[in-house]
Amino acid sequence: MEILRVENLSKIYGSDSTRVVALDNVSFKIEKGEFVAIVGASR
């Protein structure tokens, strides 16, 4: 059983010369009973 679905998620910080694309069209699903961790560089 699917408990979470994310489709085409994007996140952009800043603008013009300071623009940072953190997520670009990310899609995923999480099924019941799965363990998920989101990791990455922190600032």
C-alpha cells in the first residue's frame, strides 16, 4: 500500500547569480513498511 507519493517536486533558492536548484523534478513513492531517510549537505 502506497502511503506517500511525490511527483515532479522542484525547489529553487535565491535568484539570478545566486540561484541554486536544490531539487529538479524529483518523483518517488513510499510503500507501507518501508523506512526512508533523506540526507544531504547541510549549511
